[in-house]
Amino acid sequence: MTKRNEYITKMKLQLDELNATMNKFDAKAEATKADVRDMYLEEMRKLRHQSKVTSAKFEELKASSEEGWDAMVLEMEKVSAAFQHSFNYFKSQV
């Protein structure tokens, strides 16, 4: 497996894991009080948006040329790190 394919596989796995965990959090939101649930759902909305941004960047990465690969990896790392940071902060607050 090439370095590119390994990276793509790694990023896909990370995104899938984060999205699966967010789905579990959605289920928890249903059991909370209304005021807390509204706050929780707003934060989840923000995380879902970040997930979409990260997934879009991931699709760009997969479609990138060999010449643009290194630059795309750097962009993907930044977007992914921001999403992971937001996700981990949210998770620590739940």
C-alpha cells in the first residue's frame, strides 16, 4: 500500500469513528432536559458542520494530483486537527 493510500485509509477511519461517536451522543441528547438538550444540540450542529467541512477536504485530498498531494495533506491535517480538538472538547463536557 502506498503512503498516499495509507494516509487516505487512516483519515477515513478517523472520520468514521468521530461520526459514529457523534451518533451515540445524539441518542443521549434525547434523554436530557429541554434546556440542556437545546445547548447540546446546538454544539452537535456545530460539530456536524465541522464534520462536513472535514469530509469535503478529505474528498479534495483523495482527488488531488501527485503534485498537489503534499499541500493537500497539510490542509487536511489542519482541518482534521481542528475538528478533533472541537470534538474532544465537546466530549469532555458531556
